[in-house]
Amino acid sequence: MREDERSRKLTKFGSVKYVYPRDLMRTMRETITAAVARELPFARILYWT
């Protein structure tokens, strides 16, 4: 992840973490969710960060 592409986020404990931009995270989630549904039709994704 290039520094100019990352987003800075504060955690509930006051530390800083760097995350992928919102649009990229949305695309990644949609892609992974579709792949899981296709390969494991009865599985549920319970957590996504």
C-alpha cells in the first residue's frame, strides 16, 4: 500500500492504523463475498474489517 493511497484511522484505544481507501475496501469486500458464496454456499461472513 503506497503512503499516498492509504487512509489514517484512529482505533478506540487511541492508536493509529492505516487502512485501504473506502472504495477499494468496498470492491474487495464485494469480490470476496461473491467468491465465498460461490465456493461455500452455506457459509456466512461474520466479520469484515
